[in-house]
Amino acid sequence: MTTRRSARLVSKTAETTVAVLPALKVATKASKVTKERTRKPKSKTSDVAAVSRAATTTTTVVAVAPLSTFPFPSLATPQVMEDALRHLKAADPKLGEFIDRTVEQCEMALDRDQDGHTSYISLCQSIIYQQLAGKAAAAILLRFLKQYGTLKDESKADLLAASGASLDSSDFIFPTPQQVAAIDTEELKNVGLGQRKAEYLKEVANKFNDGTLSDEKLARMSDSEVAAALVAIRGIGPWTADMFLMFHLKRTNILPTLDLAVRKAMCHHFGVPFGKKTPTHEALVEMGQIWEPYRSVATWYMWRLSGTITQKS
């Protein structure tokens, strides 16, 4: 009786969870298998194994990030960041030691971020910065803003007319989705964007212009829903979606397994060999379970750790 009740509880928990968080389908499948096996035990030995599997399945379900409803926890909130650091230090003492040694405080922000930046602006800038060194991308962004943006301070118009050398991107209001959608692709190439990036930029603008995406819609989506909505846009892949979730929406539990620096740092941290195809996404997710539901903060420290790793280590 105890075994069947445990199995039913695991199954019920998983079924409830999967309705809210599709990522738990694996856990649901595991719980169903456990339920079938515990209904018809072949022997006392198999009973013990079934109970063990049921316990393991329950642990897997609980270990996943706690279900959240809008508004989702934000790492922009000091208390959430404090909770994250406290949890990581307790769950992973080795990481905790590195956190204590790191002078720089964890802050989920990019150098190009500005107060008031919308989801649309964040995604457009992500596309401009893709696969470019920071300075080169910043130069293209500035040319784009000089051409299509609006000066925040009209008194600087003379500087813009002269050469604009003393201006930076913070001096401009980003063009609206409607404005960017109306710009010819060939014209966008004149500011330094390649053909594909110009097309991708217009696609993002179109999604916000026609109402498919908005700040409000994205803020109410779960992590997996945001990722699905973004990767449906040409030019935005899983890595860009992860960066948007972490740095713009400030979500707490993102693990960018495609990030090379994160992959190398995790291998170093957990003592796992690193290769071109290993560890797999699944292996990295399993390693990172110890950090849930604050994998975003652990990722930030993995980036810092990657800077301390020598080739020999």
C-alpha cells in the first residue's frame, strides 16, 4: 500500500507540474514507469527497487525550479539575489568558496544596457552584437542610431552635424519598431550591418510592430515560452534567447549550455573532461541541478571562473 500510494503521489505531482512547465515531461514519463512497476511487483527485491525509483523520481520533480506565476522572480530584486547567493553557497560549497573570493558583485546587466530599454531594443542590440567584438558592434550600433535614432538632447545637434565623435549610444532614442520595419534592407547595410543581420533586425521590428511580441506578453511568459517565441524569429537562436532571459528579463534559472565559456568552466568545476561534443546538453543540465532554481547566478560565476582557467587546468 505504501509503495502504491507513493507512486500515485509521484504521478499526480508530475502530471500537475507538466501542465504548467512542459520541461518536466521527462519526469512525468519516469513517474508513470515507476507507477506501473510498483503496481505489479515481482518480488520483495523488485519492491525495494521500485520504492527507490519512486523516491528518485520524486526528488527529480522537486529539484526542478519551483513553479512560479506572473510576476516571476527577478534578479533585479536585491532580496532575490541574496537568496540566490545563500542557496548556491549552501548547495555547492566549492562554488561558495569561489563566490567569496570574487571581488566583483554579481549583477545581471550588460555594458550596453540602459534604463528604460524595452524588450524590442534589447533584442535588436543582441542581433547587432552577434558574433562581433564589443567595440566593433558598439561602433555599428552608434552608426545605426545616428542614422535612424533621435537625439535625446537637441542641443547636441551641432555635434551630430559635425562628426558626432563625442556622442555615444546613450545620447539617442532607439527608432521604433514601425520605423525600423519601414527601412529598406539595402539601406540598413550602409551602417555596417550585413545582409542577414539587416533582415533579422527587420524581422524583430515586424514582430513588435504587428503585436506578436510586446514587453507585457514576454513578461508573462514562462522561460520555455519566451525561448520558443524568440527562436521562431530568424536570427535568434537558443543562446541569444538565454541571454535575453538572463539579462533583460532577469530570470533566475537559466543555464546556457551552448555557451563555450560556461561549458568549459562547468567541466573544470565538476571535474569532468571537456571535448567538442562532450559534455552533452543533458549532462550539463544534470550537473547544474544542484544550482536550481538559481542557475542564472551560477552561470554568471562560471563566466568569471572561465577567466581564471589556464589551458593546462
